[in-house]
Amino acid sequence: MDRETIIEVKGLYAAYDETIVLSDVSFSAYKGEVTVILGGSGSGKTTVLNHLLGLLPIERGLVSVLGKDVARLREVEQVALYLEMGVFYQTGGLLNSLTVAENVALPLTQHTNLPKDLIEEIVFMKLGLVNLQHAFHLYPSQLSGGMVKRAALARAIVMDPPILFFDEPGAGLDPVSLEVLDRLILNLKNKLGISIIMVTHEVSSILRVANRIVFLDQGVVAFEGPLTDALHSEQPAVQEFFSVMKNENIRELLR
């Protein structure tokens, strides 16, 4: 049975001034999977993500998200698409002047006409999905780094988006908190049927969550395919990246 394509990128080109960042990037992502975008520093990972989010104009090429050509959308259509996309920022992006509940509720208060008591009920439920109901009335400054990330995750899913975008979700977390976050992400994917696009360099996270790898190198896609194939790839850049994973977990995975 054919998988449903949720993201399609063809021949994407991008440059800053005279520096070409992406010369010919093409790949697909599929419903119900975690697609991880990898690459060395300056490989264009964030640039690709920003094009998917509609934050950068498309100079050349096609970017399709949930079946919609991003470059051809009218303003009202762009807004409708954004409401179907949850975004998890590297720092969490919580507002310090608002409580956790108020932060999580922001998309609902800004984009819906739901009554306050229903919004509070939805927020409480979403916080429960990330094991953070006890922080309902707390402020971000009262949370640990891992709790801030979980609150940001609750906000990202509060509108029930079919697709979630993650920009370095594990940045700044200790290994234990990182694993907790990874498990939550996988649990939400399985429970809610969310598709995930993630930019990360955390090797342990990649092993835990990735279904599909898109590896960028020198402005093009050097590898695209399942994680297990990436671990066996003969592409030099891919081999070098995964060479750091010489431990028991990797050897287990490669058997």
C-alpha cells in the first residue's frame, strides 16, 4: 500500500547574497513517520526547514506541504496552512510573563472563538499528554529545562495539527531529559497520528525517533531513506556522521 506524501520538495534552490546554500534539494516525507533532516554545519538544514514553514521566499523549485504548493498560496490560504502545522522551537519559545497554561493556550485564544472554560480544559488535557498538568499555574522561570521543552510541546499540539516541525528539540538538555522528550514525541506520534519533521544533530535522538533520514551535503541531498539504510550508507558524509555511534546500541541496531 502506497504511503501518503505530506511533504514534497523538488529542485529547491536558495542563496544568501552570492553564497549558494541549496543548489538542488529534492526529497519527500510521509504521513505517520518521523523524518529527520541531517547534515553538517552550514549544510542548509535550517534553510530547508524555514522554506517548509513558509518563512523564506522560494526562489526556485517546489515546496509542497500537506498537498499545497507553498509558493502559490494566497494570504488566507497561508494562514489556514499554518494552523495545520505545529512548530517546536529550539529554545521552547515560551513567554515568561504568561503561565504555562496561558502559553499553551495562546494558539487557541488567537485563532479560535472557543469559550475560556473549554480552552482551559483542552490545555489541561494537552499538558496531561506531556506529563505536565501540575505546572498549569506555574511560570516558565519556575520550570526546569526539560519541563520548558514539554510545555512547548504541549503548545505545539494544542491545535491538533497533522504535522509537527522540530528545530533542534534536544538542545541544552541532559541525556535523561532528552530521552524523556524523545519518548514523549514518539508517544504523541503514535497516539495522535502526527507526522514529524525534525532537524537535530543529537545522535541518540535520531536512533530513538527517526523513521526516515534526509542527509544534506554541499547543497544537495546526499542520502534519503530509512534510518537502517542510512547507517549502512556508503556516502562518505553520511558514514562520517554516523561513525560517532560506535556503541552497543548501534551494534544492536545493525544486526
